[in-house]
Amino acid sequence: MDINTLKPITEVNYLSAINVARYRFIIRTFFEEYEKINYWLYREDIYKKMVDSGLFENYTIEMCQQDLQSLTEWKNLLAVQDAQKVRTIEDFKNRRFRYQLSKYTVEIERMTMRLENLDIEGSSLEPTLIMKFLEKLQEYENMMQSSEESVHFWMDDFMSDFVRLNQKYQDYIKTLNSAKAEELMKTTEFLLFKDNLISYLRIFVKNMQEKGSLIQILLRNLPRETIMFLVDKATQYECSIPRIEVTLKYEDVFDKYMGKWESIYRWFLGENGINELDRLNDISQEIIRKITKYAQQIVEMNNRGSNRKEQYYHMASIFERCEDIYQAHELSARVFGVKTCLNARLIGSRNTENIHSGVYDEKPSNLHFEPRSRIATKKSVRQSMENHDFERRLQKMELEEKIEKRRKIVRELIHNQILDFRNLPVIDAFTRKTLLTWVSKAIRSGGKAKKDEDDTFILERRFENAECEVRCEDGNFYMPAFQLIFEEKENESNRSTIDQ
């Protein structure tokens, strides 16, 4: 990027100014005359056009002069004094100008016209664009011996065909994936041109697969040296064209052409096995499936509606044969259900087990309802707090008994103040967790730890690299052959607790 890329474009100010309607009318008038090769216009010509349009009431010649002055300051118009009809000093003082559109404004106005006609022009998937692109690509061998001018025009046409192909398919796919198209596909009117649309897409996909494969082969076999040779010739001719106030750099033009070639390569050959040609094929196939699915749903809905219509007609004929309104009510209750009914609820136990016994055969039950009024509230009755000391003492005794039982099991594993993991019997999960906790505490404290407040033990491994299998009720596991050597005899009183 250079300074020209970053500078502001004052020529677009007229598109968002306060008097944008007047400015756009003036610029569009200049542009229409520009297309007719009538480049220069006077203030009086513009004023007459605006008054005749009837869009601007109370528009004066002074206001027209101010508008032209503003557009000139924004560089939309180029003003040149007309000195041919000056005869007096007064005429020279009251300078009469001719106005012409600047180059920037011409391109801006062309862009606005394209924006206005985006929905009108429409988009399409033309197989001829692919065929034309393939034919242009096949001419590269002839271009090797052609002049720089011929190569330049060939390459411009080739790039333009690619841009047109890419833009057309993107616009058309975007139209089919729009919310408006989704709504249209769900209507019955869509069935009228569904077949034509599917046929159109399938023809395009078929041509894309056939011609696209040939284009891929040509591009894959096209040497890079050949492309650079052709780009060099086109660049030399582009730089040789005389231009006023513009000097093209060879490197910039060369990079521009090579960038376009890289885009074509990525479009047809892709990167990492993914290219735009296959993606377009998948999108088209998906659109065809979506169209077929919507069409099938519309047909099913129509068939369902026709079947329901026959059912309604048959039901109406049955109602027509009813003798009176009461018989019609009975029929309605059977067909559509009872409109209003009373719910019967059984409060107490039944007096009989007979399943054929009805509601009227049972004795009545009474249901007492509490008042819902905020004034008549039910009085609360205070009750004394229940005493659960006996249950708590019972639970405490059961817990202490359970803990003592577990302690006894662990104490039985210690023989001569040594607990050897190699000689352990089958133990339960709680015992395994207790023993491994002791081992973990000893390892963290450097080999010596306390089982509880008084019992101290040392963790030793007399047999280096030896392992043992510890058998448990829920499975077996292997560990180093540790030994726990207790320094004091274990106290069997209930004051100690097992560290879990």
C-alpha cells in the first residue's frame, strides 16, 4: 500500500451530504450526458433539467450555483471559464463556467448504477462461461509466439472470463440460499418451475464436471515457466501504454497478473485437496436435494389435505342424517369429545372389587375443602419438639461397633510388631484404604509416621525391587514388598481411631 491507498476520497461526499437528492440528480444528469459524449454543461442546462423534473420545488438559479460550487470543491466537477462569448469587462467579471465530470466521479456513478441494478440484472449459472474459459486456456500455446499486444488482450479476456464465472455462480448460489428463496420453496407456486430449476442445475453441474476436469488437467500440466513468460509479455505491453500523470511499475503489474493466476489455480486445483470447483458441485447437489425435499413435502401436504377433505365430507354427511339437535350433540361428543364434563374422584376405599361397578353404585364420599380466603385462615397448632436422643445414641453405638470391628481386623494383620504386605490375606476395601494411607504417610514423612497418637511405625523395603500381590475382595493389585515395623505395641483400647 502507498499514500494513494490511505488518503480520503472526497469525491464520494455527495452520496451522503445533506442535500444528497439534489447532488445525485446533478451528477446523474452529467453522467447521462457523458454517455452521449456531451461532456460539458452550463449552469443553465442543469437548472432547466432540475426544474423540468418537478422533484425540487422553489429551486432557484442561486441554489443551483451553490450546488455546482460544492460539487466542484469536492472534485466531482471540473469547472472551466468560458471566455469565448466574453465581450465586455462586466461579462468577464460575471464569469461563466462550463462543468465536466471528473474521472473519479464517472467511476463512482457507474458503481452506483450497478448497485441500483443488482436485483434487476440477476445472476445465472451459464455453462457457456466454462466452455469459453476452457477455450481461452487452450490458446496458451499459440500465445507463446504472439506479440506482446496479443498476449495482453488474451490475458485480459482470460482473466475477465474467470471473474465473470466466479461472480455469476456466487450470486446465483447466494440467491438460492437466501431467506426469500427458502420461503418460496415452501409454497405450492414453487412446484410450477421446480422441474425447470432442477434441470438447469443438473445441466450446469454436468458441464462443470466435464469441462472442469479438462481445465484442471491443463492447469496441472501447464509449466510455471510458460505462465511467467506470458505474464512478462503482458506486463511489458501494459507498461508501454502511454498514460498521463500515471507511471506503472513493472513489479506491481507483474505481481497483479501472477496473483490472478494463483487465484485461478486455487479455484480449480485448490489447496490440501479442497478446491472451489468441488465445493460448487457439492453446493449445487445440496440445493437440488433441498428443492426435491421441499417439493415432496408440498405434495404430501396437498395429499394429506385432500384426504382430510374427504373425511370431513363424510363426517358432515353423517351429521346431516341426525334426526334432531340432541342426536347431533351425542354424535359430536363421540367424534370430537365432550365439550364440558364433571370429573369424579374416588376419595375412600371401594366397597366392592367388581370392575363393572359404576360410580352410582358406590357410596358417596365427602371431601373437606379448606377456605382460600386471606381472612379465614386455618389456625396453626403448636406442638412440642420431639426428642430423638434415643435414636442418636443407638446410631452412635452402631457406628462405634462398626469402627471397633474394623480396627480388630487391621490389628490381626500385625504379627510380632510387623505388618508384611507379602503375607496379607484377602482384605476388604476399608482395610486396603487404611494400609495404603499408612504407607502414603510414611513416604511423605521420610519413612516414619504415626498410625494414631501413640503408635509409631517405620516403612522398610528389605528386598530391593521386589513386588507382592495384594488380594482384595474387589480385585488384586501389585505393589512394592513393603513392611511396616511398629515401635510400640498397639493399644487395643477404644481411644485410638484409624486414620482414613
